[in-house]
Amino acid sequence: MRFLWRARSIAVKDGDTLLVVADLGHRITLECELRLAGLNTPESKTRRAAEKAAGLRAKSRLWQFVLAPTTGDWWVRSDQKPEKFGRVLGDALDATEHDAGLTVNRSAARTMLGEGWAREYWGEAKPEWTDEELARIAALPLPE
């Protein structure tokens, strides 16, 4: 089953997790953590210095994505049950609503993966980030 809600982001927790307020309709809202499905970024809260640097950089990129002007409204799309930590699995979309549905202008998950801030992840055991991967992510330029 697919869920789609208008939403606003109120915080970026990590490079792959947002705190959002979803509009469920009838003036009912839900504050929840949205874990971007299908990807993993380095952790920003870790003792490993190289991973922390890359994780903070990925977190900054996600903040930049969320704060950029939208061409439509923010939406949350989820078609999965919450993951083991209770977070909603899905995507944050900048989309335009019309009679035929939604036109997606930008996707947080596609942006983070496409620009190299994250790697694919579908729930399997997470391999450690290599020093080379972390250095590459830490060196990625943030868009203007």
C-alpha cells in the first residue's frame, strides 16, 4: 500500500533521515522521522573522525536540498512499513499536484544517491565505510 502526504521538514537528523510533519488531512498532522529508503549515508554521530566528517557533509547536503526553493509542495511517499527503529521508510519529494496526480520535480533519495552522498542500502548488513569512500564524500562540493 502506498501512502502520500503533504509535509514539511523541520529538521535533518542525519544524511538519510529527516524529521517531518505530515499532513494526514482533516487538520490532523503527524510528526515522524522519515528514513530515506534505498540508501545509506555515513553516520554523523560516531567516534570515527573520517566517517563523522563525511556524515556531517552528507547531512549538510540534505539540509541544502530541503531548504532549496520548491517548485511545488513537499510530499512524503512511503510504501513500506516502519523500519526496526520506528522510522517511516520513504522519500521526500518536491512535487506539483494536478488533476492527474503528482509530477515529481525532485526526490531527496535520488539526489543523495545520484550526487554520490550515499550508497544503496535495502536492509542487509551494512558494510563498513572505507577510508576512500569517506574521503570522496567529504570532498564532494556542496551546490551553490
